[in-house]
Amino acid sequence: MGYIKFDKKQLVNLNYSLSREKLRTNRAGSYANSSIINCNTRSYHGLLVVPQPLINDNNHVLLSGLDEVIVSNDFEFHLGSRMYEGGVMEPKGHKYLRDYDMDPIPRLVFRLGSIVLVKELIFTQKEDRILIKYTLEESIGKVKFSLRPFLAFRSVHTLSKANTYANTHFKPIKNGVSWQMYQGYSPVYMQFSKKTEYVHVPDWYYNVQYIREKERGYAYLEDLYSPGYFETELKKGESIVISAGLEEKTPANFKRHFTAEVKKRVPRSNFENSLQNAAEEFIIHTKHRTEVIAGYPWFGRWGRDTFIALPGLTLINGDKKTFHAVLKTMLSELKNGLFPNMGHGAEASFNSADTSLWFFWALHQYVLITGETAGLWSSYGKAMESILNNYRKGTLHQIRMHDNGLLWAGETGKAVTWMDAIVEGKPVTARTGFAVEINALWYEAIRFALQLAEEAKDQRFVKRWGKWPETIRKSFEDMFWDEAKGSLADYATYEQKDFTVRPNMVIAASLPFSPLNPDMKIAVLGKAKNELLTPRGLRSLSPRFVEYKGKYRGNQEERDLAYHQGTAWPWLLGPFAEAWLSIYGEKGKSFIRDLYHGFEDVITEAGVGTISEIYDGDPPHEAEGAISQAWSVAELLRIKWMLDGKELTK
């Protein structure tokens, strides 16, 4: 048994097993995701969830699930698990589960009297294809094995309903068939490693219930289409591999391909390996793009998340090639000094004041982790200067450097910092004016650019920007620091200062070039430790404030109100750890190490083998939001690097 495993008692307990999800992805943005007992609980769940560029940029659920049936001595064992309206489970295949192991891939063991069937799943790295291997480990004689697929052919953000216009025809192919429910979709090709009989009996299954969507206040009932079923026989010791993908393949290669794919996986043999395994799942490659998916199952690429997560996802493993490839992709979309915070092309949203500044931070992390600066100014100096010039003269959303050297950002009805939740058309935390972390990042960006320019002997740039860091540092202290409070304002205007206790001041304290002196850092860290720190991250608001919401619950409006008003964010432990270790050095490592290892307790919760997007601010700090978030995983890996003091040379 591996590091991450579940036993019979846990698997048959639906309260336990339905709250834990497995996720497998490839390098093109596709994935397979469900609960650990294969009962889908979200509209985002499915065995083959893939982009459909002819329809839109969303992922689409093509193959929702499978029902397996074993027939022995005229007795049928139904191994599938599905929930219908009212919480009715049918079939109840989870009751036959005895073991679940995640290392290196999901492995489920079913016991049906004297019969033991093992199911293993893997998503191929470079293709939109899932491979499922069934092995009859124990049986007195041959058994009949049948498999019924359930198709959805719809966006992850919608639900399928029974209709008369779905294409119910099929096309025979080698050891299988293909289906294409609607025009514009890729056909699904389902094939077996040995010959099987396909029985075409198209039918709709009504009112499949997704309990997580119901809890979140969304539509939660779906009708799924089943085109028919496959039948074959298995004998003791025999394995069969099933392929479901977007292209027809050669069945004779399935078993060899399955074994080869398993060998490519990072083992989940301990906590750090689990994080490394999860980190790989966020990097996607297409023909001309390398990008970071912000989180699964519903996030796409986000600019801010990309730059914050990139060092931990790539450089900690010495993967400099992917680091630069992602930056190249992002730079191709730089416009008016801004990177798109979300979306692509005509759908891109340039609605973030800090995303471009995190680009400088990511490059500075590259220097700190690899020890290399050669070539950085020649590769990225032009983009750096473009960003700084645009911010200086002014760009979208009133982002502009004022005469005091500080950056103003924001306008009515817009939220341009990372605290960007909108409810009823109004920002929950607008923070319009001089935001503390944006101005600290601004200072960091200029200082770092000057460091590279000086090394590259670019005197023109140095002359243009060299006077500003000291002006910004003094203005920063005047604008944000309050000696009596021992704290920084979260944001300020010329008329007022907001001293709401939030983690943004920790970001300011953490930067390699921070505008804070050591005494300020100590005060900020003390306040953050006392009011914001939880075992699962920093709260987005101190509980001392009436706006604090300690539980992330309810419909979308209720959740958005809590998103940045008390919810705990794991990624913020990265800045906290960096600031803490900059002050306390070796003596501070034991405290940070305890925080890091504390996440081992949740590696078998929510997204199994990975780290969630957010956690409740109140104990017991339950996992919420997306089940696997890039910057949550990345910043834990970066913390581990800080603790180990590694210098990578690859």
C-alpha cells in the first residue's frame, strides 16, 4: 500500500468518501475528476473532460462515467456509483470497495465474494485520453464483464438534459465504437485491448444529482445519455485496458502504453512527492503556448496566479525551460503595460494592477533560486521597461504613478487588486487608491529592474529610474506606516487611511527588495501571527473586524462576501515564511517547518494528494473552493526550498 490510501470503512462511509476527490490531468488542460468512489458530485466531474476549441474555451465533459457489472453464476455485481435526486444511490458499487491506493496512480480494489477485481486509472500526458485497466485478481472461474458508458457532451459550467436532437448513432472501430452526440464536438473513441461485443441500446438516465452544486446554490440535476454497453469475459489473472479518447488508436498497444504512462509519474510516496506530483498537473502545453492552470476543476489560466505560482511549480525542480516558456507565452499578450489577468485574445480581461508587478517578482525568484542573472536583461528588459513606463505615465483603471512615486490604482465599480470579489456589481473590497502590496511590489519591481540594468550596463535605464526607489521608500513609509499602531495601512488615499488588518502588509514585508525596515517587518509579522495566521494559511481579514466571515458557505453571493473577508489562503504562507525567515533566520525555521508539515494532515482531504484553494478562517479550517490550486501547492514547495536552503543548478 502507498502513502495515500483508504480502507473499506472509509470508502463505504459516503459522508467521508464523497468529500474526497481524485484528479488526474494531462499536459493539454484535460482532466479526469470524481470522488474517490467514482460517484460524481460536481458538474465538473467526468472521466474525459477536454477543451473543445470549435465551441468555446471551456473544458467540456464528454465521458461522464462508467458502470461496470460482473456476472458470476448468474449473479450480477454492479460496481458503479451514482446519486439521483433525493440522495438515492443507484447503483451502490461503493459497498464492494475494499481498498483505494493513490501511489502512483488511483487503484481501487473491489471484492465480490470470492472475486477480486482491481481498477486502475491514468490520464495520458500528451493526449486527451484516459486509460483504465481492470484486472481479475481472484475468481473461481471465468466471469462476464460488462461496461456501460455515460455521455454528457456539454460545458463543465452547464448541465445536460434529455432531448430528441442528440445524435444516437455510433461508428464501429477496431475493438470498440465512437460517438458524437452533437455537431462541433470531437467524437469519443472507446476501445478495448481485446475484442468485445457492443450492444447498442441508447437511453437517457434522468435526474442525476450533483450534491456539491446543490450546496453551492447552482443547478444540480442532469440527464445523462447511455448509448449501450460492452460485454466480454475475463479469467483469473487477466487484465483488460480500456481507452477513451478523441482519436482511434491501436488496441494492441494499450497495455504497453498503460505501463509506460505509469512509469512517467512522480510517486506519491511521501508529502513532498505528493506536492511535486500535484505541481506537474498545473502546467499545460499546446502547439504554441505553455501556461499555468490556476486551479482545478473550474479555473483556467489567471495571470496573477501564473506569476505567483511559477517559481514553486518549476524552479524548485530545476525546470528553467518551462519557467521561461510560460513567461514567453505571457509576454506575447502584454498590452499597455498590463498582462491579461484572465482569458485569452478578445476575451482577455486586463483588470489587475498587480499582475504585471508579480512578473518582476517571479523573475527575482528565478535569480534567488538559480543564482543566475546572465541574459535576463536582454531577454526581459524591454518588457520590464514597457511595464514601468506605462505605470508611470498611466494605463487602464487609473493605474498611474503620482508625483510622490507611489502607484494609484482603481476606479468606481472595479476591484483591481487580488481581492477582487464582486457582489451585485460592487467590489467587496474595492481598495481604490494606494494599496499597500501594490506599492511594495512597485518598489520591488524598480529595484530589481535597476539591479539587472546596472549589471547589463544599461546606463540610459539607470539614469531614468535610479532616483525613484528612495523617493518611493520614503513616500511608502509616510503613506502607510503608523508607529503607534505598529502596522501598515491596507490602502490609503490623500484623505484617509484604512488600517483594516489584512495579509497584504505581509506581502510588503516579504519582498526581496522591501520598503520596510526590520522593525516594521517585526511589527507586521507579530500582528499577522496574532490575528491572521491559521494552520491552513493567512486569513484575508482579522476576526477583530465586524466584516469578518469565518465560514465560506452558501450560494455564490454569500461565498463571495466571505472570499476576502476572513477566508484563509494557503498561498499567503509563502510571503509569511519569506518575511519570517528574513528576520529570524535559522532560529525561525522550526516555526515555519511546523506550518509546512501541518499540511500533511490535509493531503487525504478534499483534493486527495494536493492542496485546496482556500480554507475556512474559523476552526477546524475545512477545505473550500477549488480542490487543487496552483499557488497553494507552489508556495508550499517554495517554503520547503526556503527551509532546505537549496541552490539548484540544473
